[in-house]
Amino acid sequence: MIWDIVIFLLQAALVFVASTALFDALHWTLHQWENSSIPLLRRLSSWHWVHHKFLGVDMQINPAYARANVWFHILPEFLASMAGTLIFLAIFPWPVIAAVSVVRTVMLAMTLREEGLDYNHMSMDRVGGQQGLLWVDNNYHAMHHVYPHNFFSSFANIFDLIFGTTCQIEGRRFLVTGASGAFGSAMVEKLTELGGIVETAKSGVDFKVGDYEAMRQKLARADVLILSHGAKGASSWDANNVTPSGLTDLFIEVGKSRLAPPEVWGLGSEIELHGDMGMDEYREYAISKRAFALRARDYYRSDALIYRHIVPSSFTSSMGKGAMSATTAVTIALFFIRRGFRYVPVTFTGLAVINYFRFRFFQKAEADVSQPAE
């Protein structure tokens, strides 16, 4: 009996999630039709855009569009999801489909009662930086209204994970440090190719250790700060830990009044996991990377920004030969970033995947943040 109930609930959950993903595909299609050469498709797309007038890019509800939002968004979403639900009659017993249909109908009634307002559709003065990877919350869906051509998933994040529509790049403003290095230059090239607006900043010129005020204007223009500068040897502590932390803190301050949170991509390393491996030449580098990883964990957990921690295997750079080229490392990193990953493993060895658990749960402050002796 218990096992039958479990199977019933699992089947119902699968039907609900899968049918919702079918609507997400329709949602994406309506956005693609915006510039269609076929007038009918453009008209259908324009009806959907009423929803974006109801809850605008400023994340404020416009009551004047409440009725139109019901007719052109809420009811089509319900009908599309119901159609997707009924398809599963060919696979699962009818009681499962009936239960999901009842749930959807109750959800529709509640939304209609609130005139289109629900957990994902309400006015917001500030979008939070904590956004789920697998499940859509109000912060995640708010990003769709800020960046309407991405963030299409509406319940379980299936569509965006598959099709890489969880990070706006085209038209977005990126500020890249270390742009003359291997990873930074490859990132600049790729972002430019994808339609990003890229500005660069150079250590020792635009900012120095403990002195970041000259970066304030550049940070004010940026949507995303990419920290790809670094060093090995005596300057490791400053380059890999002090300045990335200082720039991130300033970016949080500069972006605290923005609707969408500032976003930072920090470049870590698999050395966070395996340490210096007894090699003196990497000791300072390992200590500095582990120290910044500890700070990065706090950023990762903060609601004040969206923080992504990129952890690659060694890549070929001026620091030496690596397991992959910098271009490959950037390509893999963007693959995960465009699917919403905030911890980004870029690895051939698998160590970056294992390092996720150390990064999230097992870092020890007393072992990792002590500056190496002079």
C-alpha cells in the first residue's frame, strides 16, 4: 500500500514537472517569434509581451494590464500545461493525470483570485543573489523579467539547464581583470563573440593592493566583474586573494542599490583541493588560492550578489603548460555558467568536482587564510 502511494506520487511529480517544461518550451518559442517574418507569429508573440508589461523590467506590477495578463498569459499557460499533462494518459494511469489536473486547476483559481499575482509575480525592489539551480524561485524568475530573453524555466529548471538560457550575455556589460593573461584574453574574445560589451582593467594600473577607488567608475558601468588576474610566487597572496576580495567588496558596495544584483565570476583552481603537493614553488600560490576560496564561499552564500566560482584544471598560460588550453577552459566554464551553475568545475581530472564539497562544507579558516611568511 505504501509503495503504491510512493509510485503514485512519483508519477504525478514527473507529469507535473515534464508538462511544465513543455510550457517553458512554448514560452521560449513565443519570445523567438517576436521578430518573425510571419505576421501571425509576431501577433502571438505580442500577446505574450503583455505579461512583461504587467510585471515590467523594473519588477513593478502594472495593474492596468492585469486583465490582459489573465487572457494572454495565465490562461494560455494553464491550457498548454494541461495539454502537456493529458499527453501522459498514454503512459500513466488516469488517476495520476486527474490528480495533476486538479492541482493545476486549483493553482489557476488561486492566481485568478489574486488577479495574476503569485509567488513569482509580485513587485520587487531588489532581486536577491541566491537563485536555485534545479528549482525556480522568485529571484530566479525575476531575472526573466529583467532579462526577458533568458531564464524561461517556470518550476523545475529543466529547459534552461538543457538549452543554456540561464545567463544573459548579449548586450550585458562585463569588466574583466587580467585580460592580458591566457584565461582573461580568451574570456574577452568569447564574450565579445557572444555579443557581450567588454571592458578591461589592469592590476597595477587601474587598481593596486588596498587601493581600488580608481575602479569605482568602471565597476559602476559593469553588470558582471570577472576576476581572472593572478600570479605565482611572492606576489601570489596579493594577486590571488587580497585584490580579488577588495574588488568584489567594492563591487557589492557599488551595486547595492541596483535592481538586479551585481555578478562576480572568480577564478579559482584545483589546487584548492590538493594543496601544494609538497612543491615549494606552488606553496604560496596554493595558500593564496585557498584563502580566496574561503572568502569566495561567503560570497557564494551571500544574497548581495550572484557569485560564480570557476575551478579549472591547470591550463596553459605564462605560468606553464597545463592540461588544457585557456580557450578550452573558458568554453567549458561558459557552458556551465549559461546553465546557471554558480560553482563551475572546469576539469579533465575530476578534482574540481570533488573540490565542490570542500568549497561548500569543509574549508577550515585557521588552515587556509594565514599569509605565508616573508
